[in-house]
Amino acid sequence: MNSIYKIFMLIGVIGLFFASCEDEYGPRKESIPVFESVAVTPASFSFGDSVILAATVSDPATMLTSLEYEIVSEGRVITSGEIPLGGDYYEVNQSIFVPLLNSQTDNADVVVNLVANNVLDGTDSYEVTGLTGKRPVYSQLYLVTDDGAVAVLSPRSSDKDKFEGTDLTLETSFRYKLAEKLNEDKTIDYSGAVYGSVDGKIAMIGESGESSFIYTPDADYTKVFVYDNYAFSATTTGSNLGADDLALSAFGDQDIYGETFRTLKRTLEKDKTYTVFGKLGDAENIYNPDFFERISDSQVKFLGETGEYTIYYNPVRKNIIVGVDNPAYPQYLLACGYGLGYPTNVTSDEIGAVYSGHHRVHTEWGFGHIMNYVLLRQISDGVYQGTFFTPGDHDHYAGFKPFENTGWANEKKAGNFTFTGEQIITGDNDWTIASDSGTESANYRFTIDLNNNTVDIEKVTL
């Protein structure tokens, strides 16, 4: 009797088990998914664009789980993925990016292979044929380095898949991406094709993709860059610096004001144009406008008198200034105190993130180093020009005074001058910008005329 009872109990447990399978998965019986309709549009597309996969999949008895796809051309899988499904009937409408691979021919046959799956490992496959992939045609590409330099690459007349940039002034090693489109601020527009590094090789990438790396041996700078968009390869040609060229390879390192500078002492000639290379040519850099005219990203003209100067490049502030040994009247006035800074478009937050507690303004009461004070250059007899960022964008205050040399000679008190232009200075002694004055923190050009004791202040955009 007990044995019969146990048999009935076992039958009941097995029944409950199968009932639970039916609740979760549907009836346990053989079934496979069914492709009721499939379409891929457009039938002719460019590699580097997207296609739309539209499909209706059902299963007569079992819950659907996934739809696997792979896009194949010339025996190579271009891309693949998996789309989640659910229920016993599912309509798919999926955009799929189809990248361009190296050595991909034009007008190539493309096949889309599909596999639908259900929870009990039932599968069915479907093949979409009659598709054609075309190689994209670019009128030009942009070489964009991680440092922000941009160069236009033009297609060669003899080979439209090879894009070349010549007369470049890039570093001998740099990381870069190649872009079809740029935004107005010269950043990459990822709505167009972008090439970078995938597993160390050049390939199409998205916004989160990595940059490629290249090195030009036995040279001072990279002059020519050639990109082969068929083979997905890049080559460079280097060159050496001339006597009038400036590149960081000739600069040394110096710690000033707790910040790292690149410095070079050399003779600069009045009204001479110098070619600047690599990071010195970055468009974001501001060359002190009282001493340099920026002719182009890669060329600057020196405005000061011929002589020996020290060039200072600050890679965090992204500015280039000059200094002289023992600057003094009548060639210069020196403004020191609080709340002035050589022009830069880098914010205090960005500077402080690298050098804690530092701001766009950097002057102090003293002449110990070139960050304590700022120079005003004599532009005509008795007339001096200095362009500075003021007041501090962290406290909106400034209090400073010009002197004739580093020995505090002949201070220029505010009360002795008539101020024209921007009325931002108050006080009879120090040249003060009050923190509650509402003065905009910006780049201002001060023109001090000692002949008639006037100071004109103009807001400038750099």
C-alpha cells in the first residue's frame, strides 16, 4: 500500500514539473521560430552608413529569445550582433551600422544572415541577398591630433583613396583620429565617418573609440602625412628645423611658480616671421599679443625690438610669453601686485585642477620670477602697451601698480593718470578693481602714455 502511495506521489511531482514548464515556456514540444517577413533597406548603401533590418518573427508554441545577425561581404563578417526578442510574436525594426573594412571593394555583394532562437533551443535561419555595398567617397578628410591640431588631407589626383597633408608642422610622434566632418569649433563631428584605432589597427570608430598613434623617426617634425583609405594605413615624412623655426624639441624644462614651463633663450628679430611646430602651433595657444602677431596657426611675427629673449611656453595655460633679463625703463614698464595674468583662454578651474590653488591671474608684489609681474612694452616714445587678463575670475579683485624696473623704481600711482576707455580702475595709489564693481573678468589692453599721463583701457578678444 505504501509503495502504491509513493508511486502516485511521484506521478504528481512529475506532473507539477511539466505544468511549471508550460507556465514558463509554453508546452514542451518541438517547435521552431518562423520568419514571417524580412527586409533590409536600403538595398544599396555605402559602407560606413546604417541599414534598417525589419523582420517579423513568431513561434507557434514556444517563447522567442533572440535574433542573431551578421553582415557578410566577400567572405568577411563586417559586423554582427544580437537583438533580444520576447513572447511568441515579435516585430523587429533595428538600425545596424555597417562599417567600411580595409581592402573592401566597391559595389560589393552583401548578405545578411539571421538566426532566430526560442527558449528551448529551437532555431531557424534566414538569408537576405541582393544587397550592394559601395565604398564611401570623401572630398577631404581631417587629421585631428589629441593635442587639438587640425590638418586638411586632400585626395591625390592619381589615387582617390589616398589622402595627403603636406607642409605640416606636427610633432614627430602624436595620437590622432581621421574625420570626415568637423564642428565649428574644430572638434570632430561624429555624424560623419571617423577612423581611429581598434586593437592597434586603423578602423572605423564611434565617439568612444580610441586614437591611433604614429611616429616619424630621424626628424625634428612631421611634414607630410598620407592616409590610405583602401588599406587603412598611414605613413609620414619628416623634416628638420631651420634657423628661424621654433619647436619644443629645442626647449628645456623649468619650474616657475610651482608650474612646469618649457623655455628657450634665443635672439628674436623685430618684424621677423617664425614658423612654430608641433604643440607650439596649436590653435588654442595664445601668443602674448604685445610681442607677437599670430599670422596663422604655424606662423608668428615678432613685434618687439631685436634682442635676446627667453620664450616661455606653459602647456597647461596654453600661452607663450617672453621675458628679458633685468627689464627696465625706457624699453619696459613692469606691473606687479595682485590680479593680473598673461592672456589665456584656459579657466581657473582647469588650471587649478593641475596646479592646486592657481588661477588665471598670477601676479604678486615682487619681481622674483616672470609670473610675479607682467611686462608692458614700449610701442613708441613714452607709450607702453600691456595686455592682461584681469580681474581674477575667482574673486573679481585686482590691485597693482606699474614700476620702471625690478627695484621698485618710480611707481606709477593711479591718481596721477586720467583713465579713458573701459572705466575699471579706481584708487589714487594702487590701480584697483573692486570685487563688487561688476567688472567683467576678461583680457584688457592697457596703453599707458607717460607724455600726457593718460591710460586707455580696451577690452580685447583673443
